[in-house]
Amino acid sequence: MDLARQEAVTWRNRALLLFDRVAMPVAVCDVYGAVLLANPAMAAECGTTPGRLRGRDVLDLFSPREAMQVERIAEALRLRHRSRYQVSVRWQAPGGIRRSGELTADPVSDTVEDTPALLVMLRVDAARDPSPAAPAGQARVTPMEARVLALLAAGATTARAARETGLTTDGVTYHLRRLSSRWDASNRTELVARAYALGVLRAGVWPPEVSDVSHDRDAPDDEA
């Protein structure tokens, strides 16, 4: 691989890392609205993981309030207009919570002639319905579990999480395995998505913060 390609791969990997760490829900869609890439914050709004959003129609996930908005945007994209487009949407968040907000779509491509992709950002309205109770025990975590989850959401490695918490690396792995078993999560990305979906981590905040109501203060940490 020549130097130029190596640099391109390096910058692509850095961009993807930054994309995953952005607290705002963001996705990249094709011109027809199919999700190509989504970050954990976007997946958390849908109660799933980024990989499971791939191929889904963004307007099936977030319902437009006015159909005419979508028709005007579709016509503008067919004419290759490159403006910023906004759509008021509603959706059902994890736990049956009804939310509303605004999708902003920016056409992006390397050249004017290329068919653009859409960089889609979701702004959630500040007023939200009170969160209903999560399934028994699922949203309750020990203070140590919550701290490990927040570090994980910020991109920490097992070694760094161990240094920050005073645990051994085996201790961090123990907590992650216990959480994975409790939430039926297959990997760390899914763990982070579940933590946001269950309200353990506070949505829309960077660096990641633990929700005030998520701690099970009576449970032992079982530190390793």
C-alpha cells in the first residue's frame, strides 16, 4: 500500500472513531434515505445497535409530521440541489416513549457530479415524556458498572478503564461480561447502545455522563 493510501485509511479510521463518539444522533444515508452508517447515539434512539440500523429507511424510523416536506426534499435531490433540508419528525424511543424532534439532512459528495450521500443529524426536542420503568432490574447498575460504561462510551480501552477505576483489567472484563449477560449484548458497541437506551447514560451529553437515577446504590460493586 502506497503512502497516499495509508494516509487515506488512517484519516478514514480517525473520522469513524470521531463519528462514533459524537453525542448527537448522526447517520449517513444514501440519496433514497437508506442508512449506510449510524453512530451509537442514533442507534440508542431506536433501541438497537448501529449495525442493525444499516439498510433501514430513516423515514421508517422517524415519521415525518408533514408528508409534503419529504416530497419537496425528494424533488430537490432529484434536481441535484445541495441545500440543507429539515424535516420535523416523531418516533417511539425505547420503553414506548413518544419523542419529537427535527432531522437535518446535508447532501455530501466528493464532486458536484457525484450522486450525494446524506449526512443526517437528529435534534431531539427538549420536552420529553417521563421515562417509564425499565424491565425489572435492567436499568439498575452498580456505581462501578456505571463508571465502566461511561468510560467505554468515551472510547476507553480495557487497560485505560482499569487505570481510571482502580480495577485490574480482569476486573473490568468481569463487569463487562456481567452487563453483557444481563442485557444480552453481544459486543461493547451494543452495551453502550443499551446503556443509552435504558437511561443508564445521559443522552445528548459529551463526555458521557451517568444518569442520576441509574445507580443501584444498595448493590455491591464486586470489585475485582
